[in-house]
Amino acid sequence: MTRIVRRSHALPLVLAPVLLVAACGSGDPTATATGPATADSLTIAITKDSGPLNIFAGQTDQMTELIYDKLLSPSPYVADPQPWLATSVRQVDATTWDVDLRDDVTWHDGEAFTPEDVVFSFHFMHAAPTGRFTHHVNDTPSISTIDVTGEHSVRFVCDYACPELGTVTLADLPILPEHVWSTIDPAKAKEVTDLPVGTGPFKLVDYSPTSGYRFEANTNYFAGTPTVGELVMPVIADSSAAFTALSSGQIDAADRALTPELVDRFTASSDIGVITVAPLSYPELKLNFTREPFAQADFRAALNLAVDRDQILDIVGLGQGRPGTQGYVHPDAPFADPDASTPYDPEGAKQLLDSLRWTDANGDGLRENPQGEPSQFSLLVNGGDAPQVRAAELLAEDFAEVGIDVAVDPLDAGSVSDASAKKNYDLFITTNSPHAVADSTQFIMSHRSGNLWKHPDLAYPEFDALYDAWKVTETNDDRIAAMQDMQRLFNRQPTAIALYYPDEFWAFRADTFGGWVETPGYGIVHKWSFLPADVVEAANAEAPQD
């Protein structure tokens, strides 16, 4: 039996002492700064207008989690998430979990949080046609029933073994208020524009596409009074403008990392604090496995061996991070294979291409396809993203070294996104998310949804066999071992190639607030930066500092 038990039923309602903020993550410390433990108001620039934060419309987790809570926290991206809206979580058998719930939680509108809200949330997500969370109830895992079993308890039953339900699913899905959403057709969930009602530490009290967002602290928050009274979040899409505003004191922080060339300047400033984080995301090269020759495992393997990841890290990432030599799945994810390796081996790439009868018959240095025809492939890239363009150029050079002709095709971001959605590309560069590469169930789902695989005309018996073996595992350790077998298979013949795992440097005004912390996958702009330090510690939310 797996048991996850809260350290204490009630979290203390005290404010954190003044914090010393230090650089943390995988890099060396770059700066330290002290700052006030509390603030009446902070202004934080955000990258884009995300509408009224409807979780079914693809909003950012960092902002929606200011409003909503989950049964466990902080996320699936830590090895030991702790009960949050729950007080304890117990695996009864391979397919059954019991959850005890807090009895002291209210929604922002004053209504009491109940077990019926939990049951409703999972049923609603099961019925919703799409969304960031639906696979967690419909496929991976597949939850068959959720029932109220007591005044403050519920039971989950899955269609097949679900040992990661406690550490992944329950740590990822936000809980909705039944009294608000029960009048809404799940098929129209994406159309909701009302300001959201949650149990979280902040209430969204104002939203405008022009002025952005304003949140007020939930002073009745069950976990403790937030350390910041108000969050004002204007949209400043241009990073140069955002960091200029930070430098001048017009804003207190931004929802993005510093660009590499700004790190030294901001680190040297006495007014700016800088925290180094290791984000659970990275740039990757996508290969269109639905068209030839990328449908062939050995052709993909050859391209994988041809990529000089050390060079891409040095030139594009300015050496700030790690080369992507552990392949797909971020190496800091709880389920990552620590021994994963995708070496740079151009000679091995050439041998594979030779075996596929891609040869240079005319001696021009570029290979013709098995039919003897010249073949050039297109690498799509967002032309407005200078680091991605440079990475694309380096990749084209790497592929040319092994005889494959690739032309870089810069497009606007919308055109790249459209080509991706329609599978109308050979290759393209994108940046994935923590949900994609640090959530173990999403790794499975990506193979079944068309992201990493799924094609009716292309068999993948090796993955199918591993999936069947994964599906019958009944403990979390066995499931992770099965997942690592899948990771090794994928990295031998990937449909997405990791380029490098960047370090990120997040800056803030040290004179206005010093409570910033890193939580894995979220940078520093998230709910945990605005909660008392002992609450953050109890939730296992802060990334360990080096």
C-alpha cells in the first residue's frame, strides 16, 4: 500500500521572516539579495494576454495556480508531492486510491469546499472534449469512477493499474467549484469568460485585454495569509521592454528568464536580485514521422547522431546549461533515466545513412535518396526568435556534415504553429513545456496523441510491447522502470531531439520583495513565492539549492 500523509492538518498562519535570496539551480550562484518578506503590491510583467484564465482554454499554469488548488502540491515535477486540499492519499490496491480532504477550505465566494467538488471536477474533465488536463482522467490514467465515501473523503478507481495517480494526476489537476461549473456544458468549457472562482491564495478581481490582470490576496486562505497583498500583471510582450522596465523600477519582476546577454549586467546591479533555476523545458528539433524518410527509425537515428549538442549549447545558450545529451525527458524529471545518453557520433550517422542507401553519387558532398534523386529538407523556425534561428543554422551545418541537405526556413510564429498542427513540415524547432517532458503520464500520452507518435499506417511494435509492459505494473517504482525502458527506445530513434537543457536566470527588484523561490518547472513567478516560508517547505515546493 502506498500512503502519502500530510505533515500537519493545519498549516500555520504566520508570515515568513526576511529571506536571503540566493542563486540556485544547477549553475553557480550569480547574486544574492535581501528584500522585504512582505509587500503590499507587486507589479509583474507577463508575456501575453491569456484571457480570463479559463483553464480549459490553454492558460499558463503559473497564473491559474494563483487561483486554483490541487489535491497534492506543488506539481508532478517533484518526487514527493505533499497533500494540499487533501490531508492524506492512500493506494488501496493496484487500481484504487482513497483520499481524505480538508474540512477548513472555502471558495473565493465563501462557499464551502466539499468532496462533491472533487468528484464533479474529475467528471467534468472527463466530459470536456479537449484541454490540458483531460488525458489525466480519460486515458493515462483512465479513471472509471470517483465516489464520495464519507463526509470528507473520496475514492478513485481506475480501469487499469494507476500507481502514479497520487504522485502525478492528483498533483496536477485543479479542483473546480461545482456550484459554479455545474451549469456549464462541458463541450462549451473553453467559451467561459467569467472571472474564475477558486480556493487559491489569490482572487482575480480585474482583467482587461489592454491593462492586464489584478489579483488580491485571499486573506482566508487555508494554508496561510499570502505575503503579498496585491499582484498587478500588465502585458509586456517584448522582453527588451520588460527588462528595461525592471531595470528602471517600473515593475518588480517579469514572468520570463533574462536573455543570456543580460545576465552579467543584471547580476552586477545592486538593486536587482538574480536567481538561477534549472527549468524543466528546453528547445527541441521535431521530426515529422508521418512522412518519408522521417518515418524510418534508422533515418531519425542518423540525424540524432549528427547533432553536436555541445556546440549548440556553447553558441546558442552561451554555455548556460547542459547539452541535450540525455535526450527526450528532462534529466531533472522524477522519472528520467539517469543513464540516458544520445552521443554525438557523425561517423555512426554516416554508416546508418549508407545502410539506408543514401549515398553521394555525384561527389558534391550531399547525399541522394535511394532512388538517386537530390533531396533537400526544410527546417522551419520562428524568424523572430534569434536563438532558435541560430540553432537552426547550426543544425543545418551538422546535417550537411553527414551529407543531408537541410535549408532553414524562417517564418512568423503563427505560421510555424499552423504547420506543426497540420503536420505540414519536415523539421521544425520549438520549445516544449514541463508538462511535456517532466510529467510521466504525458510522456505516454504523447505517443498516443500524435505528438511523439501515433500514425495509422506506421507500426511501432517495440513501443507497443513496452506500453503493454508498462500498463500492468502496479507500483510506482516498477512503472518508472518501465518508463525508462520507453525512454531508451525513444532516444535511439527519436521523433523529437533535445538540443540543450538551459539554465535560466530570473531577475527581480531586490528593494521591493525578497520572498522569491524556485519551484521545479515554474521559475520564480508562481504561488509559492507569495506564501509563508514554512508553508512552502511543508509542501516540498522549493527546489533544493546547490
